[in-house]
Amino acid sequence: MSKQTNLITTAVFPVAGLGTRFLPATKAQPKEMLPVVDKPLIQYAVEEAYAAGIRHMVFVTGRNKRAIEDHFDTAYELEAELAASGKHELMQLIHSIKPFDMDCSYVRQSRSLGLGHAVLCAEQLVGHAPFAVLLADDLMVNHSSEPNSLGITAQMVQLFKEIQSSLLAVQEVPLDRVSSYGIVASHAAKDRLRSIDSIVEKPNPAQTPSTLAVAGRYILTPAIFAHLRAQSAGANGEIQLTDAIAKLIKAEPVYAYEYIGKRYDCGSKEGFLEATVELALQHPEVGHSFRQFLQQLQY
């Protein structure tokens, strides 16, 4: 592969899933619009991408996902009401959802054919350039108090400038959980960076190559699209992104990055509640009083 010289300017957000694990809450609203404290999951992911210097956000949507598009659109009636009421701080908050220099594009995934198919749906909007993929179900934050600490996507974008190769965020998981993830076999490259030798989707714990699991952040070169187009259905009858990455590894280097930060699996009720509690405790408006409330609870 010729060295990529492009910066990461586009992020893809696959948001077409049905969110069945959160029924009945997701019967009439996208799971990505479920709020953690006072922001929907998708906004956390978009803010993370924006903080990494990405300005083009591509949403791969499905039916009943209109609320996501509305969230990042202008709400004229709401803004008029806030302006008339003199609620300038709330007006600034509304404007911050979609900064003036951020562009949003939307494409439909007409059939539920998996994550790989969702990424492929974005090909025409991404173009022939490297891009990021963020799964909103994985709320990922860097709680470091260091003044120059970076979000997970920003860490990966910075690293991509150096290695110019596809990059997957990874973390160690318990052995009994490997069947829920894409798992990589790898060897150390430097610091937190590992060179991937192979990758497998949802392996049996008895046959897993490691316990190093792919988290919900990727930076991919455009070469992935050719492999996705040729990819047949894999696990669960879906076109798996993991299978296409396995083929990409044979053609060009792909790396795993043990990111600095914490991942909340907000695709599960437990992870969603953990994120809600921990982020509420850090919230400047409600953190102190919420901590006092928790301390008073009787078990």
C-alpha cells in the first residue's frame, strides 16, 4: 500500500441498529438517542470525533432514526422561543450540538446486514481517503486530569499521522466474554501499539487467539471497501467488518492500539447505568448533589 498522506476528516457512525436490548424504550426512538445524564449517546460520539479534528460526520441510518437527523439540525421554533425568553445560555448549548464548521451527511442502510455492510454504505460519502468509525454504543472517555489529555479518537488520529495504517482500538476482556467481540492475535510494536497478525469474530473461549478485544473505535484506510464489497455473510448471517479486516491484514499492515481511557458498553443495560452514574458524578451541575444522594442510599 502506498503511504496515505490524508488527514482523518470523516467519521462514520453506524446507527441503523434496532436496539432490541433496550425495548420498550427503543420501540419509538433510536437507542443512540438514549440520554446519559443530559446528552444522547450519539452526541458523545460526535463530540469525540469533533475534538479529534474531524469535521465531516456520516451517519448510516435506518427506518425510525429520524430523531438523530433532527438532533443535529436547526430547531427554528425552539431557538425562537429561547431567544424570546432571553435564555441565551440554552441558546448557546443548542448551537454547540452542531458547530458551524461541522458537516453532517446521512445514508440509509436499507437492510440489517451487519456492521461491515453499514460501513460499506458510507463508501460514496467517505471517498478514497482514510476515515474513522465510531460505534455510539461504546461511550469512551479519557478521565485523565492531565491538561493535554486526549479523547480516544484523538489519540488514534494522532497515531495515524505517524503510522499511516489502519488502526483498531483494543482492550483486554475476561476469557468468558471473548465470544462477544472481535479478537486479535498480535505482537508488540511499540508503547501501546501492536501489530495485528490475525483477527476473528466472536471466537469460542476454548479457541480464542487472545483476550485482546476490539472496542468501538476504528481508523481504516479506503482499501477496506474492496474487501467489504467482496465479503460474503459471516457470523449471524451478516457482513462482518472483522472478516474484511482479516483480509485487509494480508494486504497491508493493520495495528491494534491499547487506548488510554475507559469504555462503557452502553449497548447493555448494566454498562448504560454505569456510564450514567459515573458521568453524573462528574457533571458540574449535578455531580455534588448526586454524590450526596448516593451516599444516603440504604441497601
